[in-house]
Amino acid sequence: MAAMYCQKCRTLITLDSSLDDLNPAAFKLLTDATSSSLQLQHPPPLQRQDRPVYSQDRKEEHDRVSRDATTPVFRRTVLSNLSHTSRSGLKDNPAMSFVLLTESQLVQPANHVQNDKGTARKQETSTAGNHCSLINEHGSQLSTKIKSTDRLFEILSSRSDIDHPICVECTEMLVEGMQKRLGSATRERDAYVEFLRQANADIPSEAEREQAQQELDRILDLEKKAFAELESLEKEKAELDEQILALDLEAQQLDDEEEAFWRERNAFMTTLAAFQSERDRINAKFDHDAKQLQRLQRTNVYNDTFCIGHDGYFGTINGLRLGKLPNIPVDWTEINAAWGQTCLLLATVAEKLNFTFQGYRPVPMGSTSRIEKIEYPQSASTNDPSHPVKPRITTLELHWSGDMPLGLGFFNRRFDSAMTAFLECLKQLGDHVEHAPARGHTTQGLKMPYDIQKDKIHDMSIRLGAFNSNEESWTKALKYTLTCCKYLLAHASNIDSSNRRGA
């Protein structure tokens, strides 16, 4: 059995044994089949009577040349070179075919075992002669088969676009590629058929031509009628132009009279507008002054400056929460700012009421506000004005930095003392308001809503570092403190309003 290389991947392939015993009739049948397949690959194109694809003379020339053509006997790549074969049947050039000769083809197997040496020697000479003749005969037959097979592959390769032989894998890849090309060609053919069908459908029929001609005649008749109507309208337009010219002359006279009238009217309206403008200016100024007076009468600078309210459990001043809860933490920055606003409120109300605190002096300084405790020495008994007694001033910080834990009473004692001093100042101002009513009033003054006793307001201690206090009770005490401040603020506002009304 002969073996060759695949013409695509150069892989060694073994030919089928049926090609070894190929007779001339089978050879001719294979070659004729390829020529008939080539004719089937190029079928005559579809023609239409009204639109031929190609001319008739070109078709006759093609048929004549195809009829007289002979079978080509060449290949693209000649692979038949049986010289210089090695013992194993492989050629030096890998592009060439080769013949594989087995040992069974070179040496015939023995049919039986010789029993004695004499008989073996006699048969050795005859066997050697027969062996040489068999090799020569087999070689000639093999060469003839190889040439026939190679000739067959040359004819097949010359009549197609494929170089034979090829292996099974390359055949499958080739078939797959051919199937893709077939699909693409089928889609292209369908597109051409659809375009041809659409082109044939766009050709107008005789009935459509007659209908179009009738429509053209009708439009031409309408055009003639329109031209006639246009001429009559142009004549009518000329008559109207003459009438318009006469009316324009009359209108010009009326315009001159109207211009004189408006000139007089404008002079009168100018004088009238000057009087009305002066009147409107005075009225607008009066309305503005009245509204400004009403707005100033309703203005309460204290309520605008210090807005006291609440945010759930917290009391707030100007939107700043004063207090702290375990589940709702509040930054000390916000608490210190709220204390600064509260201290400023207390100092402002005291200044408005001309009240001086005994033993304390609030110093509002924003988030770093403080209260100064003033203590005079008890041993000073002299009243010599030339040697005044200097008091001892202790600064109580009304703010907390948050660096030290609040549970340690030693570190936040100054902060608790400042809050206690603030309550004392608030109590003094409340007592003053209660026993000194506003000017022009005979009734008793405003009473504070909550009682203040030392460091407690409404039985709630304001000292955060006390052992029996917590953040919740401290926050509630601060809320009561803001409520008392709001009462004092309302009292100062009422006094201010009464003084404005009295003035």
C-alpha cells in the first residue's frame, strides 16, 4: 500500500488499498466524474426576455471553447519523483511522495522448516534466484501503480481548486469552508433575486401609464383654469390700487389733523404727569414710612438674637443643644457654644434692667465664656476712700474641653462651680424682676417658673460631677435653666415695648 503527504498540512497519509487495483475503466470513470462536476458547478445563468444578463455572441463563444477544450494534464505541484528513495521508502524531499515497502514484500516467508542441512543448501541457490525475479516483478508493478495513482491525483488537482491528496482533517476543514462559502453565495444569490424581482415589479404596466397620462391631462386643465382666474384677479387688483391711492390722500390729510391734536394733548399730559408723579412720590414715601414704623414696632431684638426652644429632650438656644445623653452624644463644642449664648443672654437682660449681680460677674466670650466670682476680705473694716479694698476675683470657666472624663470630680470642679454660679446669677435676676415690676405697672412682677436652690433647679442638680447625678438629670436641669432665661427675655421685651409706647 502506497503512502503520500497531505498537500495542505504536509502530514503523512496512507492511501486506500482500492487505488492499488484500479483498472483503466475505473480510472476513466473517476476522471469523467470530475469533468461532469465542473460543468455542474457553472450552470447557465438565469435570463429574462426583457433584461438579458449577457449578449448572445458571448454565450456562443463560451460554448464553442468549452466544447473544444481538452482535459489538462498538468498539476500545480509535481510530486512524482521516485528516485533516491531510502531503505524505509522515505524521500529526501518531504514535499515528495514515498513508497513503503515492508519486509514481506522484499523477502518471502518460508513455508516449512528444513529438516537437514543438505536440503537447505540445495534450496538456497534456487530461492535466491526466485527472490531476485520476484523483486523485479513486484517493483515494476508497484512503479506502475504509483504512476497511475500519481496521474489520477494530477488530473483531479488540475480540474479543481484543491491539491490532492489531502488528509481527513484537512478534508473536514475544507468541507466546512466550502459550506460557509456556499451559505454566503446562497445569501448573495437571494439578494440578487430579490433585487431583480423588485426591479421587475417597479416597471409600470400599460394601465399605470394610461392612468398617469390621464392625471397629467387633468392637472394641465387645472393649470389653464388657474391662469384664467389669475388674469381676472390681476385686473381686479389694478382697480383696487386706484381706490387705495385715493384713500391714501384722504388718510394723509387726517394724519395731519391728528398730529396737531396729539401735540396739544401731549403738552397737557406732560403737565398732568408731573402733578401725578409728585403725588405718587409723596404717597409712596408715606406708605414706606408707615410700614417701616409698623415693622419697627413689631420688632423684638431679644427674640431675634436669642431663639430659645427645644429639640426633643434637649433645650436649645439659637439651634445649639445644651445637654448630653448616653444614647445621643453631643459634641462639647456645641455645648460650650450654647453656654456662651446663654451667658450673653443673662448679661444682656441684666444690662437692660440696670441690674448688678452680687458677688458674680458674667463674662460672655462665646465658646470660652466664664463667670468671675468677686470676694471681698472680711477683715477689711476701713472705709477710707483713699485706700479702697481690692476684691479677690476667681475665674470660673463656663466651658469644658472634654479632655478629662466627667466622672472625676476633681478635674471638672471649676466647670460645676461655674454652672452653680450661673444659677445663682439667674436667681438674683429673677428675684429682682419679681419684686421690681416694670415702670407704669402697679402689679407684682414676673415670677420664675422653677425654684432655684443653690446648685439645684426644680430639684435637679446642675452639677455634672456630683456622685448622685447623671447626664439625663443634668440635661433636664439645663432645659429648666433655658426656660427661666426665656421668661426673663420675655419680661425684658415687654419692658422695651412699654417704654416705646410710653414715649
